Amino acid sequence: IHAWNSGGTALESPPEFHAWMKKAGPRYDIVGFDPRFVGRSTPLDCGLPVGTNLFSAGHSRASFERQIALQKDLADKCRATNASVLPHVTTRNTARDMDVIRGTLDEKKISYFGYSYGTYLGTVYTQMFPGRTDRMVLDGAIDPRKFGPRLLREVVGENEQALADWASWAAARNDTYGLGRTRAQVLATIDRVIRASARAPLTVGSAPDAFRLDDTQTPFLLLAGLDSDTDASRAALGEQVSVLNEAAAGQPTRLSPQFAGLLRFALTGEQSHHGSVQSAVICGDVAAPRDPEVYWRAIERSRAAYPRFGPLANNINPCAFWDRPREKPTQVKHDTKALIVSATGDPRTPHTGAVALHGLLPSSKLITLKGANRHAIYGLYENACVDNKVNQYLATGRLPANDRTCSKQAGLQPR
């Protein structure tokens, strides 16, 4: 069984996984499923944009106050339209649904592959239904004790480092992107763009794809472009920052179809069912502080060390205004034989979380990909070392004798 994230579908993923598994693929019946309220399951959509949980507090108390009003309004609207189902949108209930799938398939045990949030879902399943899993792979793993509305606080440093690494890449391509010839110059350009968006929203694109971006949104666009350090991902971010830089200078801009699609996806109601479910799961699992001053103090403390992402990672979100969860968060009390995969520079779920989960599951083994700013590795990052070790485990059911380390330079597999 494969799961991805709390707002994402996995129903159509089996063919892709079958290909990645190579010789191990035919050994399995691969099942992807759309969790409750996702995809082909009963829909949940209360108009929350995907970027809702990733907006920044901005540069000032005034911008933070606007965020308080926005996030409260979004939570109130979601409650007003979905009050009867919101208490049931939780990870523990999705784990119960997984066990229904297992029973329906008449299997005593299931094997499981989870990316990102899917690693938390898989961990919760092992604790609620111990002894019902066979082979477990958790890629981009989350420390279950840290999961919740403020998870991004755990990776603020990784994102600042990933941005700095990207800035070095962009500086070497200044003739293409025009952002500066050194890392420091590129970062200074980014800071100027954010300051400009704080003074007045930047206008990017033209009708029908015209957007106005302020300092609560521009940091999110940077964050969204840092989930991978491949040249293709870095080039996409380079194009986007170039557009923002032109807009900050008051120049007209044109958006690529990809950038326009990202902005529609993240900032409008076009794909709000994704953002709605993501928020509902996170808020339904773990209670968030309700006092806005708790967030403001954390925002102000973070600015010096993490000027671009501190106000984002510590910002208030809809969970501050959500109803309290009906169940307590799952605690890890049962050991599980799992293969955990993590990159040292993962900008979404920190490597420290994977190490912590490894410690909570003494029988697990950890594959560490060194030197990569990448979230979700197996099959997606084309690292032969990681892919081969995972496939060996899936084929044999035997975990490595010891934790293993792979390098970013392990060689790329051809598609």
C-alpha cells in the first residue's frame, strides 16, 4: 500500500511503483488508495488554498495581523461548510481505513511504502495495528512526536541552507537569470524582492494570469521551489525569482505556463480541495496554540537567524482557530522493522526527524543520502544507491545488517 501526503491521491500510483521496483515489482500486488476526503473518495473542499499553511507573517506587525484575520476567516468558513465531517478527518481514522483495506484483501499483513506525510501515516498504522505489517519503507520520514501544525519550524534552517545553496547555483548562471554573480549578491537580490513586496504588492503576469504578491506570499514561492536540488528544479526557481525581481523593479512580466500554474494552485481556490484536506488532517490530529502572541514572539525571535523563512515557519495558521482534536496524538510504543530513507538536507521533513524515528523503532534501519537538498528520494530522485537498497529490501524482506549511507553522486539511473 502506498501513500503520499495528506492532500494527495495515490490511487493511480501502482504502475509507476511497479516500474521503480524493477525485478521486485512482480512479487507484489501494489495498491494505491485515495485517503478519506481525497481524490475519488468523498470530497472535502472548504476553499483553503494549498498555500494556506505556508504563508509568511511578513515584515511587520500589520502584515501579521492580516494573517490572523485571514487564517481565522478560512477556519471559520471550513467549519461552517463541513462541521459534520471535520472531526473525522484524521490520520488515525485513515489508518483505520487502511486496516479495512487489509481485511478486504484478506491479508494478515500488508507491506507499506510512504513518502512524507505518508511516513507518519505508516508509523501511526504500526502503532494502532501492531503485528499487521510486513515490509515497511518510510521515505522523507517524520518524527511522530513533532508532527502537527508547527512542523515547518523543524526545517527552517534546512530551507535557509537550501536557498543559500541554490543562490550559489544561480550565481554561476548570472547571464541567464541576472540575480547576481555571487551567493551573497543573489541572496541580497532576494531580500530586496521581499522588501519591495512588503512596501507594495508585486504584480506578476498579465490577464488572465495576473497575480499580486505581498511579503506574506513571496517567501512561500521560494520555499515551494526548494524541495529538490536537481538542475531542473533549480532552473524553475531561477525563472520564478527572475520574474519577481523584474516585478520588484516595476517592469512588466510574463509568466511561463508552469509558474502561472503554480500560482493558481497555491494561491487561488482552483485546487482548494488539496489545501482543505491538508489543513483538516493537520488541525484534526494535533492542537495548535490559540494565542496569536505565541506565534508573534516566535516570529520575532526567528528573524535574525532565519530572515527569509523564520516568519513563515512560525506564522499562525488555521489550526489556531480549529476545534480541538477528538483523539490524542499517537505515541510510538511498538517496535517495527522498517527501512527509513532520508536526505541530510531534506527541506520538508528534517533528517533529524528520520534519525529520531529510527531511535523510536530500534529494529529499523536507516538509509541516509548525504549532501542532497531533496524531499522524497526513492524512484523520484534517480539515485541508484538508494533505489537499489530499497529494491533489495522489497525483494528479500531482509533489512540491511547496518544503517547505510549513499552519496548524492552515486550515479543517476536512466529513465
